[in-house]
Amino acid sequence: MKRSIFPALLLSTLFWACSESAQQPALVDAANFRTPDNDAINLYTLSNDKGLIMQVTNYGCRVVTLFAPDREGRMEDIVLGYENIDRYLNNQGERFLGATIGRYGNRIAAGRFTLDGREYQLSTFNNGQCLHGGDTGFDRVVWNVDSLAKDYIRFTYLSKDMEEGFPGNLDVTMVYRLTPDNEFRIEYWATTDKPTPVNLTHHSFFNLKGEGNGTINTHELCIAADRYTPVDSVLIPTGELADVTGTPFDFRVPTPIGSRLDEKNPQFDNCKGYDHNFVLNRTSASDLEFAASVYEPSNGRYMEVWTTEPGLQFYGGNFFDGGTLGKSGKPYRYREALALETQHFPDSPNQKNFPSTILNPGEEYHHVCVYRFKTK
């Protein structure tokens, strides 16, 4: 794949479809993302003509802001993030805000797996597990920006053989696009020169009330899944594909997130709430299909998630404690954000009954995730 650093572009004209009285969003200053040590890091602004404005840095391909209108046309930034690059580089709070995750999203037990008769040891830091690609995952590298337009940015990255312990040179291309259908569309491609596990995903934390504006437990969540994967005390799947029927994990009809969190359930003890992979009810192997929706009744913002992947990780913000301030100066408190990560299942290299995540030479990894925005 061709690699070149595309120069930063300041988009002076922003478009949004909202009421005449709506205020212009308070964008983060691009100058806050320039560093004396790495002039390849920049902040980019994308927009479409239907009401979405997004700012992205190529440090970890992080979504820094995402402005969307409510039913009255009022714009609000609905993702968590920081106001300058230093806080992403040195932050002691939530590491993965808005980031691209790889090589392997979610957990691999003890950071070990065996492939073609050889055992590999990955870097570990999360209760002795490998989480989200290791200590220096794709969230902590500077991606190349190969092309850029008003509504589109293309990133590339070469993950070298044995980076974080993973075999093979993995060549990754990823595109972020704000579509005319009011979607934030993410598309991934990857190839390798050795067999290797690959499970890329996106880790924006959403609050449809606006970042730092209160609980997400009033959000009404729907997940198209009859089953989920229970986990043990260190959040590694047990291997069971459990039926959601009669449990707090049944979101097959829209349900307020907080409505069943007080129920006694050993899975809530393990995860302090929701932090689970759901087995999506797919009708095809690789078509783009509906996975989930989220609706906030107080303002009418509605988000759908569509994907080509077999799983969806739903995380309910259980580890935020108010000790971190966001880009607007508001604290990020307990259960005030959620993540919906389209992916393969956690620990798949060690779970023979899970769909395989092994990419071989001559094959192409391809993954599409769409966050579609509407109002009701």
C-alpha cells in the first residue's frame, strides 16, 4: 500500500442541518494537537451536509469530538475525549477514548495463544491479560494519513512482525467517512505475510445527552442478539454461548440500560455491570447487518449500529469515577458513557467454538462498522 503523510487541512466551512437558532459547535483547536517532538500528529475536521461534524487525530485514529443535532436541531458533542494531545499521551485515566483498537480488540487470556504449533506470548497489563492489542496497541501509534476530503479520511499503518508479540507484518488501511445518510462509517482492510490473529474495532464512548451531561442509564438500548458470552473474574469468556432470555442481558427490545442493573447476577459482580460480548443474530457471513440501537428520550437522539462482524461488545462505563475531566471541563462519572464495539469474540484464539480470527497470507481482513444517526 502506498504510504505518504498528507498535510493537515483546516476546513473553514462547516455544514450542518439544524435550526437557524442553533449555535456553532465549540471545536477543539487544531493547534492543541501539534507537538514539538512529533510533527506528524495532527487534528482533522470532517463534516457532512446532514448534521455531523467530527474531529479526529491520527494519534491512535481517535475521534476527539462528534457533534450531532437533537430533535430541536441543537448540536452537542456526544463522545468523550480530551482537548489536547498531551492528555492523550500522558493521561492516567481512561486510555482508549475514541481510539482504534488492534491488533486484537478485547482480551486474550494470559496474553498467550498457540498457532501452527508455536506458542506466542503477548504483552499483558490488564489483570495479567492482553487487552486491546497490548501495552502499545494501535491506539498508541501515529497513523499515516494518505488522503483527506471534507467528509473522508484514510489512514494506514504497518504493524511489524512480533509487535506486541503478534506474528507477521500486518498492513492496515482504515477509512473514516461521514456519509450523506448521516452515518459515521468505518471500514478496515488488512493483509499479512504470516498467519496472525486480527480483531480490529473502534472505541468511542458515547453519551447521547452530550459528553459529561449525565447518566446513560436512561438511554434505551436494543441489541440484536439471542446469546452472549459470559466471563470469569478477569473478564475472559468461559466458552459458553448463553441464552439472554430471562436475564438482564436481553436487549432484543429497546430497554433502558439502567432498568435491571440492581438485579443480582454473578456477571454483574465480575464486570461491575455491563461489559460483555453479544453474539449477533446474523443472517449472512459478511453482509452489513443491524446490530444495535440507542435512543435518548429527553432529546430524541437515536443511533443505530450496523456491522459485518459476528459480535458486539457493550460496555456501560462502569470504571469511570469522576476523577477525569473531559475536554469541556466536565467530570466523566460512573456510567455516564457507553461503548458499542463491533468485533469478533474475546479470546477467540483460545476458544475453538468461537468464530476464527486468524488471518492467513493471501487473505484480506475486511470489516465495516456504521454508526447511523437520526432523531425521533
